[in-house]
Amino acid sequence: MGRQTARGKVRGRFVRSVSARATLAAAALFITASCAGAVATQGGSGSSCAALLDYGGRTYLGHGLHPDDEGDGDGVRAGRRLGTGSVPGCDDTPNEADQQATSRSVTVYAIEGVDPVHAVTLDYPTGGTLYIEQASKKTLPELRKLIEAQELDDAATT
């Protein structure tokens, strides 16, 4: 009888463990689907298109940091002019068939202390967003460190 009790306990724990994992997996799937649906269906006055930039055969994704404009930004300073890029058009109003999503040309600048292979910025105040190359291995925190290091170097030389 002791063996049956031990097997019953082990089997019961296994069943509870499997059902707990299944419940957690279902909850994670539900949350993921809910979040994805919310992003895809958000409309209203805000734009639902990603901030993309095409420059030099690369695609960059925009982030909410702005170049330093007389101390008003987050410390990202536009460096030398690199050339012209394009911001793809955005058709985020599905019920308006007559609107064409056209891309626009923008001036692309290097960021002091950061290789343009990893990140660039646009002509501020027209743009001013930090754009990180999609295939870059550099993360936003790593780029912030590079930018801060450049600022320290600049402060030491002045």
C-alpha cells in the first residue's frame, strides 16, 4: 500500500506540474496576443507607423532621444553631415484609400562618438531622433555610454 501511495503522490505532482505549466503558457500566449492586438489596432490622432530611416543601404529604427540643441536634448549631438536618406511613407489610415504613402528625403548626420554604422540622427529640429541600425549589435544603453564618453572627452579638451 505504501508503494501505491508513493506512486499516487508522484503522479499527482506530475499532473499538477503539467497543468501549472499549461496554465502559465496559456496566460503568456493570451498576454502576448493582447499586446500585439493593441499595437496593431491603435489609431486615433497618433501615428502607428514605425520611425524608419533608409540611408546608405541600411535601415535604421528611430528611438525617442533627441540631439542636444543648446542643452535641451538628451546629450546626443549631431556631428558631420553624412548625406541624404529617406523616411518611408506611412499609410496608417486604412479607410482613406486616396492618400498615398510617400517617402521624404532627409539630411542624415553622424552622432559624435558613435560610428554611423550603428546609429545616426536627422537634421534637428526637423527630425532629431536617434536612429539605430536594425542589424547593429549595439544596444541603446551601449550607445548612451559612447555618447557620454564623447561628452567627457569634449569637456576635458575645452
